[in-house]
Amino acid sequence: MKTTLILGATLIFLASTSQAQHHHNMHDMHSHEGHMHEQMVDGKALEVDVERFDNFVSDIPGDKIAVVSVQGMVCDFCARGIEKSFGKNNQISKIDVDLASGKVLLGFQSDAEIDQAYIEKQILNNGLNTTAIQVLGD
Amino acid sequence: MGGHTLMAYSNAQADKIYWHYTPNIKYSLGIDYQEDKITEQSFASARFTYLLHRKNTATSQRNLYLKSGVGLNDSDNHFYGLAGDWETRRLFVGFSAQQQSGQGYDLFEQTFKLGVAPYLGDYGDLHTWLMIETKKNDFDDRRTTYPVLRLFKGGALVEIGYHKKTDWDVHLMYRF
């Protein structure tokens, strides 16, 4: 009886450990798969508002993403100008301007070549300055 | 960039409608039409605005502009001046100094404006600014100071100030 109890307890412990490990693995998969914001670009983590970024990429799977850090973007007029400039490019599938973080997210079609000089020029044409561009999916 | 801006002003001195086109960030060209309430004259002017200086940082933008205009029918009607601002998403500081001549009088006017945004909206939200403007010109030796409410959404801006002596000061702007 005692041996049966010990064996049963051992089986339950092993089963629960296995379940926990499986759950942990699932958690890891949730954390790292499909969450582009955790990718590194040139050895640097993406500097983005995680929730905003995940929401941005959710409906453009497979597209390349450019995260542009912009100086001087303090009001809606700046944001509208940027949206208008990039909106003319038919290779850009989605645009998001985040005034709070000073970031512009650009979704490019998967076959598009991302020209960083072009991005910087559009920002400059709006009277603003680019300090960094991080590209995912290139 | 290539953008159009339509503005309307109304204060104790004049009612104005002003349109300008901005081919690039350095300058804009436009036309205004104004009805002067002091002389009851109406006239149109060509206007030129030049960006002398801009400094962008991660959280702010600072600008200095040269502004000028000349009457289309009578070049005696003209003005020139400087205007500047420094702005973050939370704070605004602006000034202007302008010399106006023609239509029977000369006028030098200085303004200074301080503003604070009580909340920080995201792009596309309604933005609200609570401001204080102070104005001094040749008509009155005393400085006039009054509260201004600025509402700003998308390409539209409405600014309303009130002082018991100078009455309403209204500014509408739409960018497209």
C-alpha cells in the first residue's frame, strides 16, 4: 500500500512537472514567436511601444517594417505631413505616427526595397529630423 | 511637402482671410484680404513667410519666422515682422513683433503667448491648449492680457481669446 502511494505520488509529481514544462514551453512560444518587437536589429532591441507595435503588425503579416525615430514631432500638423508624404508611396502598406514616443512605423510590402535615404528625405521635407531607422524583415 | 493653409482672423483691428501655399518647409507664399475696422478700408495683400531657423529635439521644436506682406493695389499698405515659437507636446511659448504701415496709420505690435496642454492626446485626437496672450501696440500704451483657448484636431485649429476692452480675438486655420 505504502509502495503504491509512493509510486502514485511520484507519477503525479512527474506528470505535473511535465505539464508545467509543457506550459512553460507554450509560454515561451507565446512570448517569442509572432512578437516582432522582441527581435534585435543590428544588435539593438527595437525601441517601440510594444502594444502599439504588435497592433501595427497584426494585420500586415509578412510585410517589412521600418521603425523611424523622429525629432521635432510635437503636434498633429507634423504627423499629418508625414502621413501624407509616405501615403503617396504605393509600396507602403501601413503608416503609424506615435507622437508620444516620436516614432513612425512604416509597413512595406514584402517585395519592397527599403531605402533609408528615401525615408530620411521624406521626414526632412516635413521639417523634422531622423535620428534612427530600424528595419525588420529585410 | 506642398501644403495649403486657409486662415481667418477677427479682432478689434481687422477681419482677415488668408490663404498660403508652402512649397517646402523654408517658405510660404500667400494672399490675404482684410477689412480694417479702424479706417473701414478693405484691401488685398501678397504675403511671404520665411523660416529663418528651426531646431528639433526629441521632445520639442523651435522656430523663427520672417513675415511680410505688401498691398496688391497700394504698396504703402505693407507689414513686416518676426515671429517665433518653442513647443513641446505639453508647453507652448510664442512671440511676434510686427510693424504695419499704410491705410492711414502705422502700427507696431508685440505679442507674447504662453500655453499648456492639460492632457496629451494622440495623433488624431482633439488637442486642447489653455493659453495666456499679452499684446501691446501703438493704439494703447497699456499691455492687454487675456486668456485664449486653442482647440486642435487633425488639420483644423480654432483659437478664441476674449478681453473686455478689445472684445473677441478669433483665429481659425485649416491645413490641407
